[in-house]
Amino acid sequence: MRPPMSKVTRIGATFPPELLKEFDEIIEKMGYQTRSKALQDVVRLYVSERKWIKEEDTPQTGVILMVYDHDAKGLESDLTETQHEHSKIITSTLHIHISERDCLEAIAVKGKSSEIHHLSDELTTRRGVKILKTTIVTI
């Protein structure tokens, strides 16, 4: 007899068609049998990479990598203003033009986890920010 399956919750999500097409191509190459299993793994990875957020008062250091559309109206001035507001935790930035429209910015950070989390959230929610990845090392 099989052990009982743990309860699962069904959700719905919307994706731009091209993103979903790319996702499906990747998971097919990886051998996933279902999109659900692949999405579960993606969410699990996201959660494991963001656990540092819970340790609010712990000193951390790391890098925020961000890809954004520099043609998005008002985005560059918003990003600059946000970085100035968080200048006490930003130790350095590197700006790279990766295409005619897209830029990559690497922002070195050092400070309390809660401060880094706040900055990361502020940046990732801006319209025109395509990808944001925060990599943290506990010090």
C-alpha cells in the first residue's frame, strides 16, 4: 500500500507567452514530467535562497544583480534615488550595458539583513526591472 500523499494546494498563475515557452523548453530538456513539478522546484529554490531574509539583525554582505530596461519611463532616476537612500549599506556599484535596451547592475551591499532585504524589495518591484537576484554571505 502506498503512503498517503501530502496535501497540495492548486494555484493559478499568468505568464507572458515567451517566458512560458522558454520555461517549457528548459524543463523538457531537464526531463521534468510535469510543469507543476518544475514550478515546485523553482519555488523551493527561491525560498531556500531567500531564507536569509528571516535573520533581520544579522550582519550580511553580498551582491544584488539586477537586469533592467533603461528605456522604462523614469526607472533610471528611481533606481538612482533608491540607491542614494540606501547609501549606508551600498559599498559599490557596477553598471554594464548588455544590449541596446538592457542594463545589468551589480550592487555590492553590507549591512543588516533587514536593510538589504528592504533595498532588494524596493528594486525588484520597480516597473522595468526584469531580473533581480540577491546573493548573500553571512559574515
